[in-house]
Amino acid sequence: MSVIEVRNLNKVYRTRIKEAGLRASFRALVRPVYKEVQAVKDISFTVEKGEILAFIGPNGAGKSTTIKMLTGILHPSGGELSVLGLNPMRDRQKLSYHIGTVFGQKSQLWFHLPPIDSFVLLGAIYDIDKGTLKKRIDELTERFELEDLLKTPVRKLSLGQRIRCEVAASLLHDPEILFLDEPTIGLDVVVKQSIRELILAMNRERGTTIFLTSHDAGDIAKVCKRAIVIDHGQIILDQPVKKLKYDYLNRKHIAVRFEVPQHLEVPRGVKLEKSSQMAARLSVDTRICSIDEAMRWLIAQGGVADITVEDPPMEEIIASIFQGKGGEAS
Amino acid sequence: MRALRKYGTVLRLSLQNAFVYRSNVIGGFLFYTVFIFVFFNLWRAIYREGQVAGYSLTQMVWYLCMTELIMFGCKSNIYGQMNEEVKSGSIAYQLNKPYHYVVYQFFNAAGGMLFNLIIYGILAIILGMIMVGPIPGFRLANLPFALISALLGMVINFFFLMTLGLTSFRLEENFAFFLIYQKLVFMLGMFIPVEFLPGWLQGITRCLPFPYVTWAPARLIVAFSWEFFREVLPVQFLWALVSVLSALGMYRYGVAGIQAHGG
């Protein structure tokens, strides 16, 4: 069952433009000139219930514009849009009871008051009865480990602690879809990981559909099952995260450490990125040389102390898509 | 019932939030006291004896205490906040919540306004008593009616300022309108009672919303009469309605064309 259906969605912004200089300023005052910017061009996709979708792209690609249209904040300029069977713009209020939103840079907590007060307020705003609200707060407090934070004014929380409270706040009304716009921006590795785990847990336990935009390759690789890549307002890729990795960087990174000094003569398809006598970092083009072949060759060298095989980081994958290298990534 | 709980909680939280700004209160107390003291001396110099346009010196000083109190009670920064929220685009993030943005903002500000009204009210009474003593002919039983008028005045002021703030949806700079509004409220009823104005101007002033923010309630406190109450209350209701409708209209007009970029 699809919970989000988007067909030929468009968004055009009209912005005022002005050339440099005093004369241009005067001219702009008398006769303003507008320029049309197409932020989202004819995009179509559907999201199934319980899916975890990453919506990725560089700055200004149209990610946030799309999320804002899906949550009823922005009017689309054209196309069709349905979220949980509702039209987000027409049924914004009705829809708001069933979706949760976290905008990484905008807080929904009261800055000077402890999070518990904001939770109570959100409970009232979402018409959650007092008993259910208390139960829900207890649940989320335990799950998100908020006991020590609940009564501390938000201004005294660290960014990581605050985001944990933000995500919890957006889940109070048990939404069917959670929209996360750059939720891990500015967080350190450990906190990022804990936020990711929480999002995954919510998906597993409650079947919450997750729609996530991010710059962070880790968010996508570690959380999402499917990725839509958007650039200049157009979808340039829509496929499982696994396939995305497979198609767009047919490479594995191998780090190897030897017990005895080695001089490596690499076979075809393997590139020596970095090496010393006791260690090496290799990049394997799996289309030419399979991992199996590469490992056999390495072991055959003798004296291997340690091997680590890694997928290339998501940054590289996205960069290669944007650079238009596509399947020819080398 | 649900709406009552929803906005009631907003009001309670905003009241709680008002207690955070303690240093603001101290600064405000100082400003209020200096302002009243300066004008107390001015009026003392003007009044040799008797009355001016029906106000005795005692009434005049209390009038000033009350109009200034209502202005402090009205202090909500709603104009600045609307401007900021519209220009920064953060208003967009509040649209997908199940509440009415305009109503939410009113209750969000109401806590702070109520808080101000109470604490500056205490200061106003102390200052008035010290400078000129009790208001002649004041009856506590009439106070609730004057308070209704004061609350209506605050509503009128709040929603007109909100409307002005929300014009930033379409105007790049609206500060001039804010200044004009502020000065009109100050000159037409706050600084001096409407009765002090020349006859022709009085006629015009009574047709405008500005004196109904402070003049009507302050006069009801210093010189209560049922006749005046019956005369001004319907007008205040009317202006309150106009102000609320104008804020709602401006909001709808603005939101229809909202353009929130990036994020």
C-alpha cells in the first residue's frame, strides 16, 4: 500500500532580480523584474507503507522544497500529490495529525523551558488524551534515554540531546509517516549513530514510514533501504541503496597488513592506492577482478596479518553520480 | 473543549515562559518609574489648580499610570516576531501543526501580556498612591468593567500589530507603518486623553481605533461612568473584530503565496 504518491510534481518560484548599482536599484523600484526558478521539475515517485526512503542531493537540488510540498507547507505549481490519501495543501490540518516532521535546523521545543513542557503542549496540540500522552512520554523517554534531559531547559541541552528530544517530540502523536529533513546535521559520530538506531527502531516497532533527506552518506547507507537522488529539481536515480552502491561504484576498498615486508605486483583491476612494506590500501574494480580473485591473490602473497574489506563511502557514490560518470565509474 | 485545552496549554506555557525574563522586568520597572515620574512633574507644573477637560491632577496622574500600564501589558513584540518569522521563513514550519497559527500566536503572547499586566499593575498602584494618593470616587466594584475594556484594548493593539508584522509577506519594509501606528496610539489617547484634543480632532479621533487601546479603559478606571462604558464598549468590540479579521485576512493572503526556499 503506498502512503505517498507523487505524479509530475512541479514547483516554480518567482524571485525578484536586480542588477548591481544605484541605477539598477532605482529601476527595480519602479519596474521590478522577476525571474522564474524551477525548483522541482516533473518528479514522480511512490513510497510504500513502512519503507525507509532517502531523498538525497546537493544543496538547492529541491529536496526541502519537495518535503515542504509533501507536508502541506508549500503549494505545488503543478502535478498531483497524495499523502496518506490526503491532499497535503487542502487537508493540511487533517494530515498533520498523521505525520511527524523534524527539520534539523528548526526547533519545535520551547527554548527556555524543559522539554517535558513542550511535550505536554504538543500533546494538547495533537489532541492526545492525558493518559495516552503520559504513557507515550514514558515510552519515548525510555527509548530515547531522556530521563535526565526532560527537566532541563532546552537552552542548556547539547545539540545531540536536543535533536533526540526533537525526534521524540515529533513521535508523540505516533505518526504514520516521519519526515526528517537533515536530522543529523552538525552532530558527532556517536550521536548520529544513536539517532539512526532510534529511527530504525521506530520503523521496526511501529511500522513508521521514514522519509529522510540528508547530506550525510552515513544516514543513507546505515538507515535507508531505498534512495532517490535528485539534482536540479529532477530525479536522476531511484533505486535500492544496495543497488546504488553496486551500480555506481563497482569498487571495494581493501586495507591489508602484513607480518613480513612485501612488494606487491597488483593484478589487472586492482589499484594500489597507498602502500608501505608492511601495509597497503587497495581499490578493486569488481567488474574486472572479483573480490574472490583479489582475496586469493592477496593470501597467495603470504604473511597476511589483517584484512579489512569496505564499501566505498556514500560521498564517493553520490559524487560519481553527480559527475555524470555513472556506470563508467572508474 | 479540545480547542480550550489546546490554547489553554499554550497560554499556561507562555505564562511560564514569561517568568524566565527576570532582568527584563527590572529594566521595565525602572523605565516605567522614570516615565511616570517625569510626566508627574510635567503635569504638576501644568496644573495650578482645578481641572483640565474634566480631569483633576490626581486623575491625570492615574490616567497616565493606567495608559502606560496597558501599553506595558500590550508589550508582546508581536510585530517584530511576525516580521522575523515571515522573513526568515520559519513561519512555514508552523503551518503543518494542527492549530490555527493566528490564534496560537495570540495565546502564545497572552501569557507574557497577562504577566506584564499583573506585575506592572502592582507597580502602577504603588507609584500612583505615593505620588497623588487614591483615585477620588474609585469603586472596586467598577474595576472588572474597566478591566474588560483594558483587555479589549490589548486585543485591538495585538491584532493590528500582528497585521502590520504580517504585511512583510508582501512588503519588503514595513517599519514605517509600525512607527506611524505607534505614534498614533501614543498621541491619540495614551499620552493625553482624547478630551484634551481640539474639538475637530476629537471627532476624527473617536472614529479611529487608536484611542480605544488605552484612552477608553484608562478613563473607565479614573472616572468610571456607566454612560461612558455603554458608549465605548461596543466601539471597542467593533475594533477588536476589525483587528482580528484584518490579521486573519493578512495571514490567509500571505500564506497563499508563501515561498519558503531551501532549508
